[in-house]
Amino acid sequence: MRLNNKFAPVLAVIMMLSAAALPALAARVETVKDLMTAKVGVQSGTVGEIIVKTLLEGSSGEVVSFEKVRDIVDALKEHKIDVAVMDGTSARYFAITEHESLRLLSREPVSKNLPYAIAFRKGDALREKVNKALEELIADGTRNRIIAKYIVGNPSPSDVDLNRDENREKLWVGCAADFPPYDMRDEHGFYGIDVELCAAIAKKLGMELAIVDYRFDDLAEALLEGKIDMICSAVSVNEERKEFLDFSEPYDAEQILMVVLR
């Protein structure tokens, strides 16, 4: 149908406004290969960030780093990124707690079997004591029960027994309390897989757990300056970190997974 010329300018304005209102087409991500053309959200300072940056090098994909894992999820829901890439347990946590809007891509991990361990200053004798406690907590099933609770349960700070006693020495543990379900904080206190595991370790050592919250990137500095006794914050063990830190035996092993919108 041919339009009358007098309507052409009006139609042009309507089309222009409609196009401006439409969001940019997002990249559809279903496999690791799809990351090469996507805008990928990661947490800064993590092994996951390093892996994704290396993977996307030379591609048209874009890495967007966020300070907190919650910020990655929010950016995904606001269509600012195409896919969130994070540690497997965190990915499953968000896929379950926000299942109406998020979907976990678990068939093809970005990376496999990254060991999580507790970090210490080089040569610190505390490492040996913690290793012994960890061995017992893994053997008796405590570690597995804690992890399961934070995936399928409804935990809160009240679950965490800090082993408080004014006569006990404190075990000062640094974490970045913005990494569900490992490290979290609300108005009632700290909780999470790492927090509750450290509480169990402190009890084994006859100590009171004291948690100190830092940005993830600041944890190593706080440890080396003696502000904390150890770091337990979903820290992946790699060769670079082993140059200046000692690590416990792994208490968990993670995949790096992708989360997308439904």
C-alpha cells in the first residue's frame, strides 16, 4: 500500500522512537563457544575472571568485572550483560533461589575442579592444626552437611555457633561476605559455608571464631599484615597465590559455570 506523502515525516518519527525504545539484541549463550561473542560478567580478583579473560582473548566477546557476585546477577537481570560466570556452588544457589528468572548452564562448565582451601601466611604452624580439624570434619560428614544445607536449606546467622567465651583465644578469619552461599552477612551477623565451616574448625581448636569482612582483593594484604589469622573465602588455589601464601588441604572443589536469563 502506498502512503500519502504528508504522513511520511510522522511515520519516520514514530519508527525512530520505536527503534530507540528497543533494547539491543543480547547474545544467546548456551555453550562456552558462545562466550566468544557475548558480554560476560565475572567477579574481579577471582580465578574465574582470569580464566574468562584468557578464554576471550582475541575474540569479540567482552569481559565485565564486578566487585560483588550479587552485582553480576543484578546486571544480568537488567540486561547489562549476556551471561554471568561464577563458581558452581554460587551458580546453583542463584539458580535455585531465583529460579523464576535465572537458568543454570551446567552441562558444559567453563572450567573444572578448582580446589578451594584456607590460606595462611607462609610457614604458619596454624595450618597444620587446621588441616587436622578439616580432616576430621570431612571424615565425619560435617563438611558435606554444611554444604548441603546452604544449597537446599534456609540458613541464617543463628545457625553459626561462634563458640563464644571470653576466656578463649580468638581465631580471626578474613572473608569477603558478598559471595553467596559461601560468605554472607545480614543485620544479624555472618553466615555461609565458609563461615560455618570455620566455626566448626574453631570449636575443634578450642577457640572462638571472629570474622572480619574485607573486599576480596584486600584479603591477602590483611593476612600478610597480621590483621587476620587466615583467609576462608572460597579461595581457589593456583600457582601464583602459592608463591606468597600457604594453603590448607582443599575443603571443596569447584567448577566455573554459566548462568543466563530464562
